[in-house]
Amino acid sequence: MPRLPAPPLPKILQPRPRKPGETEEAGMLTPVEGGITAVDWIDERMAISPGIRWILFRKVPRGTNWAYTLGSATLFAFLNQAVTGVFLAMYYRPDEAGGAYESIRNINDNVFLGQLVHGMHKWGASVMIILVFLHMGRVFFYGAYKYPREMTWVIGVVLLILTLVMGFTGYLLPWDQRSYWATIVGININGTGPFIGPFLSDFLRGGAEFGSTTLSRFYAIHMLLVPGAIIALIGAHLYLVTKLGTTAPPWIKPEEADPALEAERVPAEV
């Protein structure tokens, strides 16, 4: 059975015709031209560039300083946790009978750059929590939680809670003496909460006893449930920040020559 011919390339990707006397390579696209052409071909069909321009090119109020980079730093810390977490998950075994502890020891002792990646993930969790608190402190003291950015603030508070949950669930995964007893204390503290406390404690334990089911449940929450929620909320958070913009520092007074600051002014009630 004869093979079907390959579909023709788009005209824009085809090499230019050669001029008389040119060599064979003269009519071909250079690597840079080929890359630009491919990007233009994708953008023509997916319309990516308007969205990128909408995100990157926007008005920034006067007085913006390095404190405004705390949100970006927190996002970078989360990306570090995601990348290093995927690497660790390739070698980690959520098995109560020595599998979890031995897999962590194998990562640190035998895997190439395993101790470095494990250290980046371990200390990166503390760095991310610190950055989240610093970022929210900057937002609070700058008054950036006020109209019309209330939803941005609410999503940020939820992200803070989820970050703490990530730290709590990940602390148990090495399955050593310190993480084991510290997690028991944490679950017992959750159990003292009103109304939902006992139910939350049973849910985290995966039953009445603290054992292998608890480890599997913490691993699933740490690897699947909470990261998915964080990614979705970060997307909504960035959308609102891009749509509504950032606020000027409270000590900067709006001027007529600065329309970005004029938009921050709320008319007084009559």
C-alpha cells in the first residue's frame, strides 16, 4: 500500500527561492528567522501576544519600590518547591515500614545532587512561608487590601493558609522521630478545635490510629490536593493584580500628571 504524502509546509515556513548564482544554502531561513517565523505562526493561531502585552505592559504608580517584589519572590519560591518536589517524588516511597525513611536517606546519600535538591526543598518551604508573611504585611501596611482589591486580599489569605498546610503535611514525610511526634502533636491540637476539630483530626489520621494510612494521606494532600489548589488560586491572584494594578505607597500623594495614581483616588461621599 503506497504511503500518503506528507502535508505541505505553510508558505511562510518554506525557504525563499534562490536568486540566480546563489548557493543552495542562500535561500534557507537562518535559525533566528526560523524561530521567529515559528513563533509568529503559533501566535497567529493562538493570539498569545495580546495577552502577554496585557500582562507586561501596564501603568505602574509612582513610588513603586523593592517591597513590591515580595509577591514575585514568593511565586519563585513556589516554583522552586514544585520543581524540587517532582524530583524528590521520583525516589520517595510513602511506606511506613521503613520505606519513607530509607528513601530519604537514599536521596541524601546515593542520588546525584540528591542532598542539594532535598535541602533546597526543605529550606525553601521555610523561605516561602516567610515571604508570604512579608508580602501580606506589605499589602496590609500599604493599604492595598482596600477597594477595589478585596478579592485579591481574600485569595492571598487563602494562599497563606494553604502554604501553611503544605508545610505541615510535608513535615511528616521523612518519617523520622522528630517529624512523627511533631505531627502527632499537631493533629491533636487540630482535634481540640470546636465543632469540626475531631472530624478534622480523624481525617488527617485516616482513621483512629496514626500509621501508614496517615502517611499516605499526608503524601496525597502534599503532592496533589494542596498544590492544585495553590496553582489555581495563584492564577486568579495574578489575574486580579494585572487587571486592577498595584497601589501606590501611602506616603505618595496623587498628582494630575500621574493617571495611575489618580485612579487610586476614591471620591468622598457627599
